[in-house]
Amino acid sequence: MTPVPETDAWTYDDFTSGELDPARWIVMATKGADGQRHPYQDRNARVRTGDGQLELTVDPFTRFHDSDPRQNNAKQMYQSVRRFPVPAAGQLAFEVDMTVRTRGQIPYDLLDAFGTVNLFDLDTGVVLNVAATNDSVYAIVERLVIPGVTRPGDHYIHRVVLDVATEPGREHHYALTYRAETQEAQWYVDGRLMYWARLPVPVAAFSAGMALFSARDLTRYTRAERERGQGATGSWGPWRISTSVR
């Protein structure tokens, strides 16, 4: 007889409070090439919560840098205070609704302005995102270069546009899953499996995140081509987490 999976599911945040809960979310920060701590926070950010979702607007984007992507790409990003361990013999799943509406985005440019649902592990440099613009939904799988963790040769990033019809402000239900035994991640949109990838290293735990980005290549585009007055609004919630063990 096939064993029945043991499942545990809970809501991490249903955004019913009038303020973002600091026990659940913090603004992510990184150490830049200058050695200073740089929060992923835009001075134009406006945040609203309390009706079952977090709504974030940055319009226009103002967080730009000409040489360091860490000080340029993420306009505003929140990371979960909690890290979620992966069952040794089972699956970890994250589910959340997201809407994205960009203003002034170059049509079908995946990096000009976009919103994200993020899973990441800084112990291995693994990043799993689903991202959306006014006209596209796409999966991202990446391994970051982190001093003392990964080497430049370990870095890669894949962006795969998914067969999902969308439009400005359209809500989609996203689920990202990871299974320890196979090191496989899966991307679901509105209940449909849309993409999967096998990771190069095992991941023991993930942090969750949500963000607005503008990440055109700093070496290809001038400041004027990146900072054109574009902006975006994203909403997320509720976040639900589940584990299944068998």
C-alpha cells in the first residue's frame, strides 16, 4: 500500500493588519561593492496593507546605480524573517496571489519593470522566482555569486517566458515547490504546472520574498535608458506554506 503523505499547511501572512508585520517581513539589504550595507528600498515606495494583501507602489523608480547591480536592480524588496526548512523526504511549497501593473515599461522587455515572488537560499546562492510585467509571466532560476559560498563559474540565470495570458493588474495564483530527494523545483500558475528545473546543489531551507525590480544590464544601457521615469505597483497575499512528508 502506498503511504499517505503527511501534510502540514499554514498561512504565513494574510495581511489583515494595518501595518506590515516586522515579525514576518523585513526590507532586504546587501553589502555593496563599496562595503556598505544597502537596503533594497526606494524613497518613492508607498505601502498599503490590511485588506488581505500587501500593495507596494514605486512610481517612478529612483533607486539606480551605474556599476553595482545590488544597488540598482531591486527597487523595493521584502524578505521573510523566517527561513523554511525543506523536509528531508518530502516537498516544501509556497503559494501566493500576485498582481503587477507597470507604468512606462518597454513592452515585452522582461527587465525594464517587473514584480516578483521570490524563494532564495543565501547558503547556496539558489534563487527561484516567478516574475510578471504588464504583458509577460516568466520563471527565473539563478545561482548567485556570493563570496565564500559560490564562485563566479557557479553563476547562471535562466529566464523562461511561460504560456500564461496576462494584462496589467491581472491577478494570478502562483505556487513554487521544491523536493529534496530529486532537487527539483516546480512553478505553477493558476493551478497549472508551467516549468520545472533540477537545481545543481541541494537546498536545506528557503526564505520567501516579494519585490519590484528594474534590472536592465548596466553594461549595455546608459542611465538615461534605464531611468526613464518608469514605475510599478505590485500586490501579494496571502502567503501560504505547506510541507508534505512521505
